[in-house]
Amino acid sequence: MQQSTILMVRQDEDLPSCDKLFQARSIAKLIDSLFIGIFSALLWVLLYKSFPEQVRYYSWNIWTQSASAFAIGFFDVQISIAPVIAMLFVLAGFPGIVSMPEELLPLALWFASAYLANWLYHAYLESQSGATLGMRIMSLRIVTSAGEPISFLRATLRHALKPVNILAGVVPILHVVLGNRMQAIHDRIARVYVLPVTVQATPSTLIKKLSADWIGPREAEFAPFWRRAGSAVLDAIVSYSLIYSVFLTLAKLVFENVGKAGLDFAFSTSIATCLLFFAYLFAVSFVAILFALIEGSRLQSTLGKMVFGLKVVGPDGGNIDFFAALNKQFVQSFVYASLLPVIFLPLFYCAFYWKSTLGLNLLKYAGPLLYGVYGFLLCVTLFRGRQTVVDKLSNRFIIVDRKPSSVIE
């Protein structure tokens, strides 16, 4: 009877917050990285002693080589490049491996052994005991949706999918949309969950509980997409107009004062470049603080939201303060910045490739167009309570404000 009571208490125990669970998983991975790094270093020392004639071709001494082996093994746990290396070996073909120069043999053996050890370490421990050594130390376990230990094949699939997390890091929004509190992206694809050992409830039960315990305004009309998109366009016009007005004013002052200083051309150019960077940073920060002051005031709306009859509220349905509004501005800047590698790097490549035809016109017109499309996509409500990605990250809701003063009704 006492045992069943304890089990019920454990099942009712709340799941830790996202940041605490992420912190525990990060420390667990760090511990696993140390184990694999030490093993990789010891393995290289063994090969160094076993193949003295071949290894003497390498210019570094044994300590430097062992430190490099430790670093590679350590970071392989973090980014898991083993599947990528294996694919390259397959694409290169086995004849190339057979005809490998003799002095490269120890290096090839070490790579193969270290990556094999990393895979077996994770796949075997996760399938047999439900946790790696790092997970055990941090009191974590990995299970299926039914709360059962995962199979060796599923653990292998999860390990092979880890590079997906690195690729998705280019666009951090994907981690928010595709992941959840108990799953990273590779966990979700492999259909496994990472939970604290103190939480004995199955993941399916926890998902139902989290859905039932949803926190948000109960009696509110959440903003539809078309209103959000319209208000976002107006706010973007106001925001960018203010940013570039402040920036151009400061840029004019920079060029006037640097030009009067009579400095060397190269030195004055460097100073002007740094000052222009800080001028743009100041302009963006100034507008972000201004918008946060407006949203954190009694208005609870920017100009665009007031025109379209919208209002910003917190999870309890009450007004947000200045710091909550400022946090949203930083989150939104981070989300937009995450798009830069996705849009502008291909655009720069295309502009360089077709420089004789399209030239910089591609960057001039396609860049703002794609960025505008991305802004509209950020207005898509993906979560309960019609929250967007930015709303979810900043823990706020946009509701319809039924006041007579609303312009759009």
C-alpha cells in the first residue's frame, strides 16, 4: 500500500521547466563528452605505441596528438559527426581505403575505433540501462512513449540523427516548432523522450497533463492571422522608418566629425566603420526600447495593434510590464537574426554567380522580399492560444481588444 502511494505521488510530480531540463541534459552530454574524450586520447596513445614507424611521420609529439584526440572525441559527442564521416568513407569507396598510404593507417584506425566507441557507448547504454553515464549522474532516463526502455536499433537511429540538431541550429525556430520540453529534434524523429528519473509517469500521460494544465487567458478572443499580419506591416513601417532616421542622423554626424579630424585615410575609414556599426546598434536598441515602453504602458499596444484593435496580455490575461515587453523585442530580434544565414548567404552566392546579369539587384529586391515573407510567416499561429513562435518564446498572448476606439472592427 505504501509503495503504491509513493508511485502515485511520483506520477503527480510536475515535470521540470524547460530551462532546468535543458541544463541537466547539457551537463549530462558534457560528462559523456569527457568520457569519450579520455577514451579517444588513450586509444591514440595505444596506437602511437603500436605503430611507432608510421606515427613518426606526424610532426606533433605524443602529448599534442593525444590532446587533439581528446578534443575530437569530446566534440564528436557534442555534434556527432560520425555518421557524416561514415558516409564520406562510403562515397569514397573501399578501394581508396585499401590503397591508403601506410603512414595514414594509425589515423584511419583511430577514427574508425573512436567513432565506433562513441556509437556503442550511446546505443548500448541507452538501450540496456536507459541512460548513459552522464544521464545517470544527472538523474535522467530515456524511454519510449509508453515509458519503456528503447531498443538498440532505436538508440542507433537517435545517435545517427544528432547532426540534424546542428543543421537546425542555423534556424533556431525549428527547435521551438519541432521540439518540446521532453524532446529535441532528433528525439522526436526517433520517437524517444528524455525524462528525470523522479518522474515515473509515461510521456503520453505527461503530454496530456501539460495540455490540461495549459496556462493562458481563459475568457479572451485571440487575434486572428489577418489582424496580426496587418498590424505587423504597420509596426514594421514605423520601426524601420525610425531606425533609419536615427541611423542616418548619426551617420551624418560621424562622417562630418571624422572628416574634420584630419586623420590618415585608412585609420579614419576604420574609425568611421566602427562608429557606423555602433550607430546602427544604437538606433535599433532605441526603437526596441521605445516599442517596449509603449507595449508595457497602459496602452498595451503598438500603433499597428491599436489600428487593428489588438492588445498584448500575459499568461494570466493581465497587462505586461516594460521588462516583459523588452524581452519580446530581444526575442524577436534573435528570431529574425536566425534567418540571416538561410536567406542572405544563398543570395550573396547567387548575386556573385550571376553578377554579369542580375548583379546586386538580386540583393536589393529579393532580400527585402524574402525577409517580408518571413515576417508574415512569423504571424502564423502554431500553438494553443493562437501564439506565434515569438509569442511562445516570450510567454505572451495577443487578443482582440473590443474597444470603441479600435479602427478595424
